[in-house]
Amino acid sequence: MMTSEFEHLRADDAVLAARRDLAERVRAALMYAGVPAFPSTGALVSAGAEIEIDAASDEAGGVYVYWAPSGELSKAVRDNWMAGRTNAPVVELFESISLAMRDALIEIVRRSGFRVLAVDDYAMGPPAIFVLGSNDEGDGTRA
């Protein structure tokens, strides 16, 4: 079996299994609230809450939730960014929607029994939620 030079940065299998379980419980809570939610695939599936599992063994590893806008809005934002129009109205609309939806998702996920943090690191991507775990201690999602 070939391993990459970064394999030592990957959380162990038990931690990853706990993160997958946590991500599924978060997805179920969002769906219960009526919010479309789906696992991150790297490609836009549809508008809704995109749930990503970061496999890193460091403090950045864990479960993240992002708001994915419609394909049309995503394309318009991407086209404007590529053209250097980073302050275009559609980009500002996207930023406003992302923040508003992130804040709404935080409330839904928190009220559904999870511990969360807001993530506003624009170098890493749009506003997100970092799910620390459920209110039940010892859920094993941290490396």
C-alpha cells in the first residue's frame, strides 16, 4: 500500500468514522428543519447546506457546513471574480447571502443539539460553520 507524504496528517480511522457519523447527524438535523443538505463532493450538487469532512488530524480537521447558492449565482460570482470584478453587485449579494445563511444554519444546528463555531476565513472559502460535536460529550470527532 502506497502512502502519501501527508498521510501522517490524516486523522485515524476511528476519528474519521466519528466525523462521518457527526456529519450525518448534522445533515439529518438540517433536513428535519427543511434545509436541503448534502455531503460535499467538490462539485455543486444543488443549493443548500454542503457538509464537508476535513480529514486532517490537526485542529482544522472536523466537520464544516457551508451554504451553497444556486448554480446560476455561483457561475455569476465565478465569472465576475475571473474578470477581476470582485466588488460587483452579484459578488456582494453572494457575500450577504453566505453570511445570512451561515448565521441561520448556526442557529438551526445549535438548537438541534450541536456545538458550533462561526468561521470567517475568506482565504479558506465562504463563511462556514465548524461543528465541534454534539452536546453529548465524548463523541470522538476530534483527533
